[in-house]
Amino acid sequence: MKYRSLLALAAAAVVISGCSFENKYEKAADQITQAVVADNFDSVKNQVASNINITRSQLAQYSDELSAQGKLESVKEYTPCEHPGYHCFNVKFQKHMYTEWLILNDQDKVASWHFHIKNGAGAGT
């Protein structure tokens, strides 16, 4: 009986962890997206390379665009990425789907990040 219970608990843990798994690229894209939506890069400033220069005005513009899309529902990496050297993501908001792409440098900091609304015009860095 105890063996079955342990086995059931182990199986449940695997299922739960599998549902919430984000690779490091998805995690970085998700964190950057949430920071932009919040119009506050403070939460990710240590995760972004110093060569990324997003002005306060650009951040506000990007925030306005993404905030208007409703709740951020998911950030999922897809392959192959159409941008050589980048990692590409489908970013689902309540109202629209976006695509993002980013590169992490050797220190695992975001060295480049861009976004566009799927099948339409959008902003980006």
C-alpha cells in the first residue's frame, strides 16, 4: 500500500512539474515581457546586458502596446526560429498573439530582444 502511494505521489509530481516547466530562454522572455507590460525594467535590470538601450519613452510605448493586449497567458519557445542565432517565442495575450525573439550572451543576460504582433505591425527593440 505504501509503495502505491509513493508511486502515485511521484507520478503526480512529475505531471505538475511538467506543466509548469520553462526553459531558461522562455523564463527570460517571460520576465522581460512582464517587465515591459508593467512599464518597469527594474525587476530585470540585472538580467539584461548593458548594450540594450531601451529609452524610458520606448519602454512606455511598448508597455502601452502590450498592456492593451490583456492578460499575458503564455510564453512558449518554438523551433526552428526564423531569426538565425535567436530563440523565438509565441507570446499569447488575451487579445492577440505576439512573436518575440531574443539572444542571451555568455553571462546568460539578454543581449537582444524584439517583439511583433503576429500577422500585423507592432513595435519592438
